Amino acid sequence: MSDETPVSCSKCSAVWHQRGTTNCWSNDPQAAPPRPGNCPSGSYRDIVDETVSEYRGDSEDARIAFVAARVEGLCYQPVPGSDAVNARWTRVEDTIAFAGLMGYKKIGIATCIGLLEETERLSAILRAQGLEPLSVCCKAGSIDKLELGLAESNKVRPGTFEPACNPIAQAEICNRLETDMNIIVGLCVGHDMLFNKHSRAPVTTLVVKDRVTGHNPAAVLYGQNFYYKRLQKQRVLKGDEQSP
């Protein structure tokens, strides 16, 4: 077992509710609330300090960090006569602005087959913004799930042909097309990991797969007091799902 200090930044949500600030986010650092014992700003100061150098210079990481911070500033607008700000850009607009400021032109889209219509709408928007969208569906190649070692009973509809998702192929196709940036649109959990792992170009996620909430997984977090309270009381996997 690791003897490193565990981190739990989510606990500072209570401090934020009480004071509207935390130790790492305060208009006046001198008046900021004290760090909790497991604050990574203290426990992992060596890592924090070491990573600062990664954001300096002309490396791709430094450029991405700079442009991402620039986009964050641009996506808000001040409220006249107040110190408040309003968000003015959607995630799609953030993505377009980021690509533009990075000088990216060729944009790969790794899409779920269930979101082809949304992907076509996204492609039309990207083209209108002077970008070149190239979309690759998750079922590319149409390989039967049995090829992955699954049993027939593991299929959604046993007894039928059911193609497996192929995120590595999606990534490698984007690699061969030499995309500047790739966008994930609704890939499954795990498939998104493989796409990220094998993509040579930087990857951002626009749509997260959630079959129940209309691809809005945060709905579960907002609904815990009633609809999704069961997630704190019942195991998602009961145990028998481990068998093939």
C-alpha cells in the first residue's frame, strides 16, 4: 500500500459554500482559507513546482496550456457595473476557438454510431468555421464481438451479429490522416481510453456517452438526493457479471 498522502479536493466544496473561496482560489491569497491536511498544494508541492516548467517555452504542452488559459478568459464576458462575469461560449465554441488559436485545421472526430447525426451537425459547424472535419465511426471494420473473446450471451442481442467498437482503428485512421486535433463524440467508457492512448494528436471530449441521461452524466450527480440515491446504497455490479 502506498504511504503517500491521499488527496480529496472535493472536500473543499464545503469551504467554497461557506466562504466563496478556497486556499487555491482566492482574490487575496493572504486572506485565503488554510489548506486542509491533504491539500495537494502542500503535500505534493514538489510536483506542483516541477510542472511549472512544463508550461514555459515553445513545447506543444506549453502552447496547449497557454491557449487553453486564453480560451478560458475569452469565454467569459464582464457584467457592466459589477465584478461578476457571464459565460458566453458553449463547449462547441470553446473547441473551435482553441483549434483556431492553436492553428489546427484538420480535425478528427471519433464518433459513436449512435451519434452520427450529431456528428454531421458538428462537422457542418466546423466546416463553416474554416476547419476540415474528418469523422470515423466506432464500428469501423464491422468486427464481430466474438472476435474479442466475448461469449454470445455477452452481446446486447444474443444470437445476432453485433459489431464491436474499434477505438484503436479510429485512432490509427486519424493518425494516418495526420489530424491536428481529435474530438471524441460519445465513445463508451474504456473505448475512449483506448482512443486517447493511441491517438498521436491531442484529444478533447465534446460528448460523453450516457445512454440514460441523454449524454449528460452530470445529471446523476445532481439527482443523488432522489432519483440516483440508489448509487450510494446499491452496488452497480453484483458479482455474477464477472463470469464470461
